[in-house]
Amino acid sequence: NAGVTQTPKFQVLKTGQSMTLQCAQDMNHNSMYWYRQDPGMGLRLIYYSASEGTTDKGEVPNGYNVSRLNKREFSLRLESAAPSQTSVYFCASSVLSYEQYFGPGTRLTVT
Amino acid sequence: QKEVEQNSGPLSVPEGAIASLNCTYSDRGSQSFFWYRQYSGKSPELIMSIYSNGDKEDGRFTAQLNKASQYVSLLIRDSQPSDSATYLCAVNIGGSNYKLTFGKGTLLTVNP
């Protein structure tokens, strides 16, 4: 039982490049989330998916898109990366709206 | 007003002491409250959840909730050096059961 997995662990992008962060969970959770964590700003919700087939914006959705591919997988796409998107990205999952469990994170640097 | 506030610390306690971490929140309608522990360079790890007023104990950890005062706290008894980490308070804010708002965290250092 791996819990929540994320790929890649590290990534360096140039401004304007695109990439997709992948997240998968094997806990049969209904809901999945993407957060970013920046020094001094704490954890902020980017997008979430309450259930398969639905997605909603969080606090900081601009510059991102998401896809809930199936119950297990939830991806985050940066279409045109900007230096302001340099951050640590965490995926999380939960049974309905209860306790959220986090993946190991992706450390993204945009130059 | 910030929605979830925590003292950033650092909070320093000697080994074996009780560490007390505090969190206040702005939304009177909040129903779900969580404490996460985050070691440097690692992801947040859920350690406690609490949904009703009062105390909830799990091993050395006790979460306390007072909805009237909009206050939630975490007590760590018999603190160990391995408890040294940043502790994040998370609250569902704004009527959504899914959207958690996190405080910026309190850095706890337990000195041997």
C-alpha cells in the first residue's frame, strides 16, 4: 500500500515550458487535492476534486489546470511555467471531506 | 484578518516537557480541525483530527477544541527530540467541507 505517490520528485523548467505533475493514490479515496507550499505563505489549495468527474478551484488556481483521470489519478498541468510557480507541490487525498493524506511532494524550479 | 493563525515560533521546550501549540480561526461555521506535523523537507503528516468541542487524546498527543472561542490547540506530553518539526493547523473555512485552510505553522524544537 503506497498511499499517495507523486512524480516527478524534482523538476527544473524554463519560463514558458509546460509540464504535468502526476498524482496517484491506492487508498480508494474519493477526493483529491493539489497544494503548493511556499516559504512564508504556508500551504495553499490550487484545485481539488471532490469525486471522480468533478474539479473545483481552490485559493490559487491561476496558471494551472487539472484532470481527474479516474478515481486513482489526479494530474496538475502548468501550460506556460513562470518563475512565480517555483514551489513545492503536494497532492493529497481523502475519504469524502475528512482527513487528508499527503504525497511526498514535487520540488519545481522555474528559471 | 488572517483565517487561520498560529504563532510561528520557534517554540523551544526541554525533553520530557509538555509542548503547547495554539491555533485560532476566523470562521465560526468551521466544523473540521486537523493538526499536521511536517519535518523539514518532508510532506505534512496527519497526527490529529477533532470535530467536536473538548479534548481528544491519542497517545502523547491531545487536541483541544473550543468553538466558542474559535481556538484549537495541540498538547504534546513527554516531548521527545523526534517531535522537533513544524506543526500545521488546518481548518475547513468558508462552508466547504473540502477546502482546508492551513496556518503557516509553528516550529517546535525539543532540546535533549
